[in-house]
Amino acid sequence: MQRWAQSCRLHPGTGRVNRFWRPLQSLPGWWQDSSFAMRIGVGTAVVSLIGLAGLTPRMMHGLALAWPFAALIAAVGWGRSGVAFLPMFILIGFGFAQDIAATAPLGCFAVINLVAYGASSFLYQTFDSERSLGIGIGLPPFLLAIGFVLVWSLASLVSGHPQRLQPLIAALFTSILLQGVIGSVFDLGAKPGAESGATP
């Protein structure tokens, strides 16, 4: 055990790590060099997995878990790199799937995803989020909140009466927390204001 523990440490003066940690250390570099299509594919897979997991029973000690809106997180993250057709088509597809899962009128969540995507693109290109830490941290929760206001508004409009806010507020908080964890997965590699939709 002691020999294994020593092998996990950095070798003094060499900067080398053992073979167990090399793959993990190479992930940031691999992601930095990955293409636009690869980043879109990974983001799409992550949203799909979270969405499918959300279709399973979500109970813990008798309490229903508030499930995050992964498609909104993707819309906010992808919008940061500007407007491109491929993310829009994927967000529309996610929206139709959400409509079916939530038994909502077809097109409601597609509109919500596209509005969040457009608002993200506009605000990130309007404000210098690269130099302002406050803007960079505050914009994602603000944009997610806009998306949830749209969800509540459309749900209330369709049902004919105001919907309960507590479930949506809980889902908003879980979405904000999840965005802080996986938000970088939806970085398409283009800086705000730069041309997107092409391989970086």
C-alpha cells in the first residue's frame, strides 16, 4: 500500500505522474483541441443522458427530487459562442422531446430553448464577460432564470391559471448548481463575438 501511495505522487524534480493520472491530466488539453463538431456531440450526449435519467422515478426518502433543465443549460452555454444553425436545430429537437415528456403543446419548449439561446448570444456579445468576472459568473444564472420565467409563463397560459412556483424554483436552483459543474462542457471554443459554426 505504501509503495502504491508513493507511486501516485509526483516524482520530485521531474514533474512526471504515474500512468493512472496521465489520462485525467490530458483531458483539458484534448478538450481544448477538440473540434466544433466534437464539442456539440459531447454536449448533446450529456443533455440526452440527463434528460433520460429524468424520466426515471426521482424520489429520495419519500421526497421528489427537482430535476434540472439540461437543455436550458446547453442553450445558455452554446449561446455564449454566438449564433449557429446546428445548435439551434439540436435545441429544437430537445424542445420537442421535452414537450412530449411534459405533455406540453408541441413547440413550447423549443421556443423557450431558442429564446434562451438567443438571449445568451446577445448578452455575451454585448458584455465583456472575458474581462469581468462578475458578468461571467452572473450571466448564466440570470439567463437560466429568464428561461424558467418563460416556462412558468407558457405553462400558466396553456393551463389557464398560474402554475405553482415552488417546483420551478427548486428546478431552477438545481439547474444553476448543475451549470456550475458541467457548464464548460457547452463551451464551443469560439470567443464571444467571434464567428461560430466552424471548426476552431
